[in-house]
Amino acid sequence: MASTPRSPLGDEALDQLLAHAGLDLGTERRAAAGPAVTMILGLYDSLDEIAVGETPPASAFDARWE
């Protein structure tokens, strides 16, 4: 799958993510959260580079040992 370049995370998008997470951060901590969120999104993007081939998704999982 070809990756699409991600646009930089804007202030409004960061505010929405922090509100969704229930985080009411002060100015200093909010400034630190922006680069951290950008790094995490970059990690998500790196998953596009993993070739999974024709691996079907698991539709059920039973963790019991019999």
C-alpha cells in the first residue's frame, strides 16, 4: 500500500484529540504533547510499509488451552 504524506497536526486537531482523551493540559504540557502525538502518528504510518500479503484477518480467537 502506498503511503500518503500526512499533513502536520494543527492546533485545532490537537485540541480535539486532547479533548477526546479527556486531557485538560496547561500551555507547557500542551506544547510538549504536539510533537509526541506527531511521533505516534508517524509510527502508525510506518505500519503501511509492512507487507502482509494474503494473510486473512482473524475472525475469532479462543484463548482457552485444551
